[in-house]
Amino acid sequence: MNMMQNPLRMKAAATYDAASDRFDAAPLGFWARHGERAVARIRLKPRAWVLDVGCGTGASALPAAAAVGLDGQVIGIDVAEGMLAVARVKAAAQGHYNTHFEQADMTTLAYEEGTFDAVVSVFSIFFVPDMERQAKALWRLVRPGGQLAVTVWGPDAFQPLAVLFAEELRRVQPEAREPVRPWERLTQPENLRALLRKAGAQEAAIELAKDRQPLARPEDAWTLIMGSGFRWEVEQLAVEKRAILKDAVLRRVSETGVDEVETSALHAVTRKPL
């Protein structure tokens, strides 16, 4: 695996390695909800072989393992070893001995063409600069009659928290650049459909799965920030500024009465012709 040539992937690895310590906390329940939904939509059969690209702590890999049974196989890959360590523990606790998690870069996968009955990418494909090339690579791995499932964030992801966070970040660190949200490249169905067509998948069923993450208390907002891509901006600050930012964000959340965050997602499924 070579991540040195792609700063975006290096950033993703560092961010989600750090976030692995709280990735399964209650205010981050949207990861599991969308992972389960992505797998449910492809209706996996027993004995199927599945590749989960950007598997995180197993939000989609573990439901897939349950669906394919012990005679099936699920391979989960991610650049963040911290996430994979959590996934392995969860798989063992749930008795999913048909899973294998490995640290790998999705842009350098060496599997043979048509290896998998299903390839799943939940909130991962937008972390590569050349998404068209990546989509083609994933499509190549799907056997004839198999499926590719791609999930990305919908419009207004993480609002209104994202705006509050960006405003307070600029106050704490005025020279900070505008946060980069790579998922914004695919938040419209037509953009996702066009990407899949360029990959070779002519027909894709795309649905907007409505979802909002409740925040039981202001502190849940910070848990969400530290368990998601926002953590990168926090980690770039000096320790004392991190504390100032946290206090400022929690104050704004409390003052404005934010008690939920937009976490809707686009789920696309396409089948390769026989």
C-alpha cells in the first residue's frame, strides 16, 4: 500500500485512526444505520463473497457477514488500522469468523476481475481525487450478475453543526483554511449516477435515505465531531486551542438549541449484466 502520493488518503487515515476511539458511540449511530441499509439493499445470498471498501469498524461488513453465512466470505479493507482493530474485535464477539479485515489502499487493490458477488463502498469513494477511476476499479471486481453498492452523503450533511463548527474554528484559528468536505462532490443523485455510468454501470437504483442524528445533550455534538471527518481540523490545533474550540462549539450548540444533525445519505445499487 502506498499512500504517500495522495494527501487526501493520508488525511483520511490519520483522521479515522484517531476517531476509532469513539466511532461506535451513540451520537455516531448514523454509521451503523447507513451501513446496515447499504447491505440490506443488495439482498446478499448465503455463500456470497463480498468486498467492503473503506469498512471502518464494520458498520456494513458485519451485517454482510451475517447475511452470507459461514460459507460466505467478507473482506473489509481500510487505510485506518485503528478502525480495523475495532472491527476485528466486534467480528469475533459476534461470531463472524467469515470476515477478514486488512489495511489496504482502495486504489491499489490486486484482486482478479470478477472476484466478488458484491462490492460495497459506504462513505469512502469520495476520499480519492480520481473518483471515476476508482469507480471503474470497483466495478471491475464485480462478477457478472453481481452488484456494486455505493453510499455517499446527501445534501446538507451534518448541518447545522457543520456551519457552527466552521464559524468557531475561524474564530479560534483565523488563518485556518475553509474546511474541505470531499463528500460534497457527490451529494446530488445526478452526480452519483453520472459517476457510476462512467464506471460502466448503466443502470443504478438510487434512493435518498432520510436520517437525522439526535443529540441528547450538547456534549454529543463534540462526540460527533471527534468521531467523524471534522476531527482533522481539531487535530491541527494546539492543545489549548482545541479546548477553546470545544467550549465555543458546545456553547453555540446550547444557545441555538441544536438537538439533531442532518445525516441523510444517497444509497446507490447497480447490478452487472450477465
